[in-house]
Amino acid sequence: MNHFTISEDEYNRINAVRGQLSLICGLLGAKGAHSDLFNISDLYDFLAAQDDTIRAVAKSVDARYDAQKEEGQLNWLHWTYALKIASGDNMHTPNGAERYVLEGLTKAARIDDDMRHVMALWIKILEEQKSAQEVAGRVKKTAQRKRDKLAAKPLEVV
């Protein structure tokens, strides 16, 4: 089964069309005694405009779906790597996982503009982790130098 995602704007447009069509159905039901309520050509123009709106939403949803199929969407592996990396579990994360997740998010951002926020957060997490690793590396080097100095001193037997 295929899943199609629509944006909030698309949802609102379709919902507005549904409400307007409901109004027209009500007017058509009430027309019997009031035949001068509206002109048939105006009704046709109105219904054609609603059809155009629905077709435009369906076209954009189809285009997004095709792009997702063509480019590939994020899968469980992308999210598993991303969560392991974000939690600091570099030990159980393969080399290149950061790049793999970033490539997936870049494709997703091309398909869905809202994913650029997720991609920006991912880049921020990577930068913060890189900074933390650099600090940890400096602390390790300092501790190693202290150990080396202590080891270089001859032991005094008392």
C-alpha cells in the first residue's frame, strides 16, 4: 500500500473545497422553489474551479511521491544511525554513517521543504559532537603528557 503525505496548506485547500461543495449541494437541494437562486453557467464555473484545486493538490502529492520513489526516502537505517550518533554511541556506528544520514536528509529536504529543519539540526548535532571530541582529545593529550613525564622520571627506591 502506498502512503501519500500532504502538507497543511494542501489539506486546508482540500477541506475548503469540501466545504464549498457541501454548500453547493445544499443550494441545489433548496433550488426547487427558488429557481432564480443562481445561474447554471456560474455553477459550472465554480465546480470547474474546485476541480482545478483538487487536481493541483493531487498533482503536487503525486510529484512528491514520485520524487520519494526515485530518490529514496529515509529508512530505518538512516534513523538508527542518526540516533546512535546523536546519543554519542560512536563505538557501534560504522564509518561513514554521518555522511549516509546527511545524504538521506539532503534528499528528503529536496522532496519536502520542512525536512531542511531536520537537516539543520543534524548538522548542528554533528558540529557539537565534533567540538566535544576535539576537547576530549586535548584533555587526553594533556593527561598522556603528564603520564609520560611521570614515567620518564626514575623511580626512587626508599
